[in-house]
Amino acid sequence: MLCPRCNSENELGEKFCRHCGAPLVDTELFMSAKEKKQRQKEIKKQEKLQKKQQQKKYSINVSKKTYTLDEKAYRRDPLRIVGSLVKSLIILIILIVLIYFGGGFVLAKITESTDTYSVSGTKVPSINYVVGDRTVKKVNFKFKNGFKTEYQYINIDNKVDDLSKYISYLLTNNKFQLENEFNPNLDNGSTTLSVNPTTMNSDKIIVEINWTNNAYSLTLYKQKNT
């Protein structure tokens, strides 16, 4: 219903204009059929326009990235970036430490149950295979003058018997030779065994043995044949 004073649209049945307050008269009563039809078109046109405006007002643009919680400022803050990097580095160090000690424990248990050591694919009888079950403390990997593997044994009741049996077994069954004098009666000592290569271009296998009162270690590696 149009207001006769301000020409504003009002709901049918209203007695006063909600824009200017003028009394309303249902003008449709005095309109021709053509005028009523034209008026309905204008009303529908206005309703569509209002609907589009409301949709535009409440629509969300999903194609454009938005930031919340002052995320833009966070992305530009160098202190927060450095803090995140430090946290990541600490977590990485903790994981490396866990893997190092956990991996060493697993390798020690595997060594206790194996019958051979591996030297670049070549098998050498283990202490446990020759003299029986012994406790492996640690397995170390060294890269000085080539790759070396060290097996540390602890809680040994009689190192003289263990080392004498093991060295005798390598000399008798695996063609090893002593590089220097072996005297296990010393509280602390060392000796080296080697096996000659089968061909001139092959590497020599070395077994270094070091011992103390109740522990000993074996270091295995290959050496160029000179």
C-alpha cells in the first residue's frame, strides 16, 4: 500500500505510514485493473531487489583466505617463529636420543642371540657362539679409518677362559693369525687377530680384542691388503 504523502510502500492493512506517519487509504480501491497490475509488478521488483541486497549482505566469500585470532600478526612475528623452530628442534633432539639409546639396546639384544658378527658381509663367529651366553653392554659404530663395529661385553666371571677359547677357535677353524702376543693374565690388555685375504685384491679382516678385569670388547673391520 503506497503512502499518499511520501509514496513509500507499506503493508496492506496498515492505517498509518511507517515512514512519515500519514493516514493510509487503500488506493487499490480506486485503481483500474491496468494500474493494479503495474503496481504488482513494481512490488515484485522491489521484493527481488531487497532479497538480492540481503543475500549480498550475508554471503560469505570462501575463495579468499581469511585469518582469525590475529593470525596475520602471528605470521609476521619473528619471535614466535623462532620459538616454534626452537620447540621443533628440542622435539627432534629428544627423538634422536630415544632412537639412539633404544636402538643400542635392541642391537645389544640381537648380538646376544646371534652366532656370527658381520664384517661387510663376511661372517665371523661370535663370542656367544664359542663360549656361551654373555651380556652385551653396547654395540658401537666407528668411522675412523674406515667403518668399524665394536661389541662390548660386561659382567665376565673369567675373561682368561673366554678369550683363550675364542682366540683358539678363530686360529683353528677360521684361519686367523695373531698379529701380536696374547697375554690375558694381565688386568688390562689387547691383542689383534687377522685373516689373510683369499685373493690379492681382497681386504684383510681384523679382530681387535681389549679387556679389563671383568669386561672385554671386540672391534671388527676390514683393512686394505698392502
